[in-house]
Amino acid sequence: MKVWKKYEEYLMKGEWHVHTNYTDGRNSVDELCKKAQNIGIPLIAFTEHVRKDLKYDFSSFLNDIDRAKEEYELILLSGCEAKVLPNGELDVNPDILKEVEYPIFAFHAFPKSLDIYLDSLKQVLKNKYVCTWAHPGAFLKKEGLELPEKELKTIFTLMNKKDILLEINKKYEVPKKKWKEIANEHNVQFVRGNDIHSKYKLKM
């Protein structure tokens, strides 16, 4: 069972996509927890950026989360945000996917090809560790690409089968309304993840 299922009641109440100063965030784990507790956010998933060749100490990142779990009356999850590669693999050491509680995936720099995109997406959705598709459709929106409705239905059917969440991301204003409607029809669950990079962006 994927860890998020234990906290289903918080899917739209928590903040499930947060970055710290270990990568491109501005604040520490402690600072973000303090802000969340002060404003009443019940859950934070720390989804730090990862690569196969990491430039920071991931163990220290996890240790900061463990310490915060002892100090704050919050539900805190360790996680990572892994980039999808054109071959359908994720740019992350497989050991990290096994270690964290909440791995998510996203498209960043990627070939401008719907065929490669779809093939890679379908491959990633078969990964037993991933929990959420982060800022879904943001890359397509940026590149002016559109997924056919038939393909969306196939994708959401697979997401439902694999217990993979669809992120509602206000920062990028995704997914679009049509995606939400089709996802609902296929019983895909939504999760609030706003790609937080500063404690000042944390809101109820």
C-alpha cells in the first residue's frame, strides 16, 4: 500500500509538494514546519529535487525531516521529485525511490514530441514506487502541445489502477478543467501540491 493512502483525508488539506534550501527552495525543513504549524497546515510532504548524480547530502535532508517529526505536531513525509527522462526512466537513484515515503515525478526539460512524451509517461506510471504526477500538463502547456482525449483516458485508467495521484497545482494552474473531468470519470484521486519554494507561499 502506498503511504499516501494512510493520509487520504489530508490530500486537499496538506501541502504535498515542498522544496527546501537543499536545492532551489529558500527555507530549511525547520522553518517550513514552523510556518505550517503556525497557520494550521496539518501535513507537509518534502519532495526535494533529485538527480542520479546528487549535489547534496540526501541523508542529511532525511535526518532534518526525522528531527522535525519529533519537534512538530505535524504529519511530515519524506519525498522526492524525480524528472522524467525520454526513455521513460526517472532521473533518480532507485535506492532513493525505495527509501522515501512519497516520490513524485514531473516533466521538465524534455523533447517536444507527443509520441515520446506519451511513451515515457506510460512507462513511468508502471513504476511501483511513484505516488503522484506533479504539475501535470505544465510542460505541454508551455510547449503548446495537447494530449488527445483517448490518450488521457488511457493514462487516467492506468493511474487509477496503480494508485497514482493527480496533483492540483495552483502555481502552474494545472491540470486544466477537461483533465479534471476525465480524471474524475476514471476515479483518479487529486492531491494539493503547489510546488512551494518559500515559507511565505505556504497557505491554508
